[in-house]
Amino acid sequence: MQLSDTPEPARADAEPPATPPTPIASPSPLRRKLAAAAFLLLGVPALASADPMPSSPSWQLDATGLLYGERQRTSVIEPTARLTRLFANGQALSGQITLDAITGASPTGAVPSGQPLTTTTASGMVTTLPAGQVPTKKFNDLRGASDLSWDLPVGTLFKATTGAHYSREKDYQSVGASESFSLDVLRRLATITIGGGVNRDGVFPRGGTPVPLSDGTQVLTTGTDRKDVTTGLIGLSRVLTRRWLMGLSMTRTLETGYLTEPYKVISIVDSTDTAVDQRTENRPARHDRRAALASSVYHLAKDVIYVEYRYYWDDWGIRSHTADAKYRLELPDDAYLLPHVRYYTQSAASFYRPSLPQGDPLPTFASADYRIGDLSGVTIGATYGFKVPGSRGEWNVRVEYLRQWGPAGSFAGTGTPGGDDGGGGERATRAAAVALPSSKFGAFTSLDIGTIVVGYSIPF
Amino acid sequence: MPASSRAGADVVRIDDAFLGRFMAFGGPCDVLIDTDDRAEAETAITVVQREASRIEHAFSRYRTDNIVHRINHAEGASIIVDEETALLLDYAATCHEVSGGLFDITSGVLRRAWTFDGGDRVPSREALARLLPLVGWHRARWQRPRLTLPAGTQIDFGGIGKEYAVDRAAAQIGNATPRAALVNFGGDLYATGLRRRDRPWSVGLDDPARSGEATLDRFELERGGMATSGDARRFVMHEGRRLGHILNPRTGWPIEGAPRSITVVGPTCLEAGTLATLAYLQGPNARAFLTEHGAEFRIVD
């Protein structure tokens, strides 16, 4: 190939043809590099299909397996699988299936007794405990949950996300739908998100719904108690500098209906703090919850720092603070390590009572559930992500250790903190997390919980 | 059945060849097939058009359903890219390296501040200062196949995508016809070989002063790529100076002092186009750059 001299009259300001054409015999290092790069790019086998197709993977599978354990009491196995289909027009449809298999024994809420203690449910099922043992109820449960989500981009700046979920376990059913819209503004340096959701849940306690603050032998209904949840969210994320992304969001959640924990009881104690009787708990039928979240993502040369702070308050009198930090450390061969530390503290709900004094008039509302009591916790954990050479999939392993503590004797309840869902996966651990007074230090009782999650993602 | 209904391209006979024309990459794309067989030409033109459409679809920054959109909206998250995207990113990384950072696929955001419509609007210093922090391939983490861009940073294959498509499409013509062909996407072109009776392809050089109306020169091309960089159609006037649309990623300001048009010949359209762009980025030193690197070129000042 060569440039020929022009037979046509050239303009006065035109350059004379480059003559003679320079041979390509001795290309410069720059040209050798370009040629090598072009050869790599163009030298791969031509893509056989002449049909237009998206170049990005059109399916993605994400699978995780969670193992949750508390000393001696409860173990949970939770496998999940999420399948995402990316369509050529930018839409994405994603579905997830989750199973929780839980076995163990859950404290009922009653305080350990110096005397044999009988616990009952409204159904008449009775267990009797020897003295000095934390009253528990043996259980095993299987929960199945599924959700669907649909992303619909409209133009380049707007996206709508529609979601629906259904979950079912022995005594609880949840059906919900959500919708959110996000809009990029300020030359895409900021994104505004507005969303909302509704749940229509049903509670159908085994043995029927007990009469509140009763001895548990009387049943209000053997049917389904309704619980409605409405959530609204508004958020703003903003690129501050090329390395720094900040986010602010506010959520409000209104729960109405049957919000009491049907199996929870409160001990009636005498003047020596000995349990002499017990009552079922009772909570208000309305729970107005609000949370404000500030988050920051900062990119260093290679690594990334994530910091979050969350403040939560509700009309039950619970206030909580959560501070969360992660550091993503890039390792060779596409691997990374993500250490994680989190601190959480909350104040008790106004009707939280570890126990009720014998002879006092019963309050209208009362619960001994530690999840709405004074509570603090520290989580320390790390995620390690890596790829197996030759495979497109990515593995990650997350290990976390949570220590929660509160005033002595406060861990007779069960479950993760109920005032705040900041701990991640309130649904997943709602039935799973069982409190165990594993050690006492000073005026506090503490609880230790370990979690291991193995995840695998592959586009195909 | 005419090709226009099958592939969307207009096919006409020109002398002893067929010309197919369709729109892609924001402009007209021409395919010349050196044959007298219309059906054969239509098949070959369809192959070229499909490949152009595929690549434009896959790598255009204007679409919302492709990998570029996913990368540009990852907000700091890592994106795992497919093999073809990885190869393009590798190539772009090489261009960035050999140009000392002047060739930068993340510089596209600077165009938000500029309007190259031949008018005289230039952005304020503040407007550029706000965008410059988003520019810089050296701040991207490209660990094949994982790309992580700082939030707000975006990539744009505009500097290489069209040339890549020319080479890719031309390589597929052999599946449709044994005849020689010339692929020309908006001035970036590739010839697959000599025409019948050992004639080379004839290519006119557009006069940047009267773009689209006059040619300055005529080249003969046998086999290989040719591409032109310049500011013929997209520029802005500022204080009596003509500023082209090719921006310096360090300053956000157009490269000044470069020739009106730089045409380079190379073994592939991709290399020709890259060399022409790299030369343009040298501004007044474009000629010295091409000479130093032993390129075949034609410059119009």
C-alpha cells in the first residue's frame, strides 16, 4: 500500500505529498506496541454471529450459603440463589429464592427460676423445666422466601425498579410489593431516589394468638392476625470529587396490626427477684419508625474506604446509632480482602420490662424481648473475594463475629435487635437469632453470634 | 429482493462495482464491492452492516443496554467485562501509555462543557475544573476482566470504536464474497486488496476548508487501512482561533496548533486511526511525530 502523488492540482496551502513513502521496515517502539495491541484486538477469531447481540453477559447467577451459630443453642443453614436476566434493551429481571432451616432451642423470655417452672402455650402444650435453667422452647422451622425485581430504564437518566416478594414459614406469611425511581441530575454527578413499598403480612401463631398479658392459656383467635407495613424512602447520592461519593437517605416505615411476639412471656418476680409466674407480652398496634443514613465511599489509589452512620428513632421510644466501616484491600490476582467493623447501640422501648414485680398492676403494654431493650453490639468481620484461574466465576467468603451486650439478665428474649434493622437481614435472622446469656461481665450480659457466608457469582 | 429491505442499506451500481450505504456511528458508511453480481454484493454489504450495528450497539456510550453503560454507571463498583470489551480496554490502555496520557478514553466527560458547533461558546475555567477530576485512565483499576472506575468517571470508545468496526467488518467480507472490497465508515477505511485487473482503490482526500464539497488529493489504496483526524466539521471559534473537538485530557481545552487534517495509512484502519489521533494530540508537532515514527501520512495545515 502506498500513498500516490496526486494528479490533481493541489491547493496552495496543501502539503506536498509525503514522498517518498516511509517504509515500514523499521517501525518505532511506539508503532511496535500499537501494532502488537491491534493484533491482539483484531487477531481474535471474528465473532461468528452476525446477529446484533449485547456484548455483556446476559445471565448472572449469584448463590450463597449461610451458616449461623450460637453456642450450644441454635444453628441456621440458609442457602439462597439469585438469577438475573439482562435484556438487550437495558431491562433486568431478577428472582431470588431463599430457604432458612433452623433448629435449636429458643429462650421464651422468662427469667431463670429457682424452682421448677412450667411454660405453656395457648394450645395447651406444656413443658416443665428444672430449676436454674433458662426457659427455652425447642423449635425447628423452615422458611421459604422468594422475590422478583424488575429494572426498567427510561432514557439514560431515569430508572424505575419494581419488586415483589413472598415468604412463608409455619406461623408467618409475608406478601409485599415495592417501587422506586431514580433520576440522574447535575450532569450525572448526583442521583435522586424515591421509593416506597407495602407489605400485607399475616401472623398465625401455633396454638392460636394468646390473650395479651395473660398466662397464655387463653386464645384470642386461632385465625390469622394481620400486620401491614408501609415504607417510604428518599435518597440523594452525590459525586463530590473524583474519589469521593456521598449518600444521604431517609426512610420511614409504618407498621400497624399485630406487632406482638406471640410466644414471648414476661416473668412475674417476687421481692427476691424469683420468678413466680409469667404473662404473655403485649405491644402497641402501631409502630412508626424512621431512620436517617449518611454514607461515604472514598477511593484511594487502589483501595476503597466505606463509612456509614445511621440514626434511628421510633414512637416506641427506641433510639439507635450505628457506625459501620469497611476497607477494601486489593490483593494480587483479582482477589480482595474487606475487613468490616460495626458498632451499634440502642435505648429501650418505653414499655420494655425485663420482668414485672408481683402484685403491681399490669401495664397496658409490656415486653421482655431483649431486642427492644437497652442493647449494644460490636461486629468484627471480613470478606475475602477471589477467582479461581480459568473460571469466570467469583467466590467470596464472609466471616463475622457479633458480640451483643446489655444490662444483666436482658438476654432472655430472642432474635436480632428489633428496634433497628441495621444489622442486615432482619428477616433472615428474625426467627434464627436466639439469645444465649453466654457470659456476664459487670452489670452486663453478653451474647456471641458467629456467621459464615460463602458466595459464588458467575455471568454466563 | 433488494438489499435495502433486507439490511436497511441502499445498494447502487457504480461503474463495475456495487456501493452499499447505511448510517452508523453517527454518519454515512459506505461499502464498495468489486463485483458485477448484485446478490453477492448485497450479501457482503449486509455482513458489513450487521457487524457495524453489532459493534455500535455493544460499545456506544449513547445506549443504556450495553457494557459501556454498565461501566459508566457502576458508581465506583467493579464491573467484570466480556472478552471483546477487555481487548478494547487493553488497546485503549496501550494508547494511553504510548501517548503519555494524552489519549484517554475517560476524557469524554469534558465534552459536556464544550459545544463544537462552529460557534464561539467556550466553557468557563470553573466548568472545566469541575469536570477534570473525573478524567484520567491512570486512576482506573483495570485488572482483566475487572474494571473499576472512580465514581463519576466514564469511558468512551469513540476514539477507536469506529476504526475497530471497519477492520472487523472488512475481515468478515471474505465469508460473503471472494471479491475485493473497500469499507469506509465516515472517512475511516480499509481495503481488502486489489480490484479486478490489478487496479487499486481510489480514495479522495476531503478538503477541510470545504468539507464534503471538494477533494484535495487522491490516494490509491491496495490493501490496508487509512484514517483521518482533524477538525473539519466539529470546532469552535475562540478569539480568532479555531479550536477542534479533540481535547487535551489534562487541561480540558482543545489541542491547539494541530494541522487541519492528518491522514495516515497503516496495516489496519485501527492503527492508522490511532496514529492520526496521536499525531493530532501533538499539536504543532504532529508532523515531527509521524516522521519520527515512520508513518505514511498526508497533512493539510
